[in-house]
Amino acid sequence: MKNFLWLNHSFNSFLRQIVERAMQRINLSHFRKKALQYRPVFRRFLTRLEKNPPIGLNKLAAEADRNLWKDIDCLSCANCCKTMSPTYSATDIRRISHFLGIKQKEFIKKWLIKDLDGDWINKSLPCQFLDLKTNKCSVYEVRPKDCAGFPHHNKRPMVEYMDTFKQNIELCPATFKMVQSMKTSLESGVGSRESAF
Ligand code: SF4
Ligand code: SF4
């Protein structure tokens, strides 16, 4: 039993190493340069999709999304948590305060402000719950619903979320890759898994 467990453990760790090696570590400074360069082209592409959505757009987006996560390693990035704030619903605030063992009022006073739309957002960035050494979220199990759904690639119908993607192509390497892959597929009929950063 002991040996089996050890073999099982080493096999799992071997598999994990293979998966980690296959994933791209994200170089954020390289990504920012690339995003700046491609932003106008990708935005125009998304505007075209918005005005004239092709048949099967949702399916194409789903496929691009499914493929990109084989390469993207969010723990080497965390750019969303560093550069954007989630919105916190009343339920999020209740759940996270309870998890942290503090009162909701205290939670709000310490970390949140209301934005122009009246939504609760972080007072400062990077997010106070991000561990900058590991890029891990310290409230991951109870994180805001907005964080759990990010980068919102599965929102439907996709055509109604083009503004979100237009904004996120320069902030989220995963969204950049999804748009890049969809553009390549639609324009050449061939899917792209080429490295973007
Ligand atoms: S969701 Fe996007 S921005 Fe956030 S960590 Fe993953 S790749 Fe980076
Ligand atoms: S709550 Fe967690 S997942 Fe959400 S922005 Fe903060 S660190 Fe990132």
C-alpha cells in the first residue's frame, strides 16, 4: 500500500510537471507590448462581429476558449487582480466577511468604495486579497462572483459582451488569445494556437 501510494504520488507529480511545462508562463511586459500593437486590429474585428455576427459565433468562441486554457497559466499572470477591481454584490460582501470573521461594515470600510454606477469595488489595486508572491487569491473559495466568472468568455449571447472583450484584450492574455484565435479561424478557416506572448 505504501509503495503504491508513493508510485501514485510520483506519477501524479510527473504528470503535473508535464502539464506545467506545456503551459505558457505569461510574460506580462511582452504581453502589454503585443496587446498595444494588436489592440486597434482586434477592436475593429470585434466591432465587425458585433455588427454582423457570423453563424456559429458562440460555438467558435466556446472552442477558442476551451483550447486556450491548455496554454494559459493564470498563476503566472494575475493581471486581472492587479489591474481591475471586481464588483462586490451584497451576497459577496456577506460571504467574504463571514469567511474572514469580520463584520460587513468593517469589510466595506476597510477595503471598498462605490464607483460611479453605485457598485462596490476595491479602494485600491492590486486587490487586497491577492498574494503578490504566489499570485494566489487568499479568499479563492469565497471570491466575488465577478471574479469566478472572469474573463466572461462563456457569457451568451457573446455578441452582447463585445465591449467587455474590447476592454480586456489589453488586460487579459486569455481574452487576447481567444480573440486572436477566433480572428484567425474566421479569416483563414484555420484555428490558431500560435504563441501570443
Ligand atoms: S484570467 Fe486573464 S488576466 Fe486573469 S490571470 Fe488569467 S490570463 Fe491573467
Ligand atoms: S478577490 Fe481574489 S480573484 Fe478577485 S480580484 Fe481579488 S485576488 Fe483576484
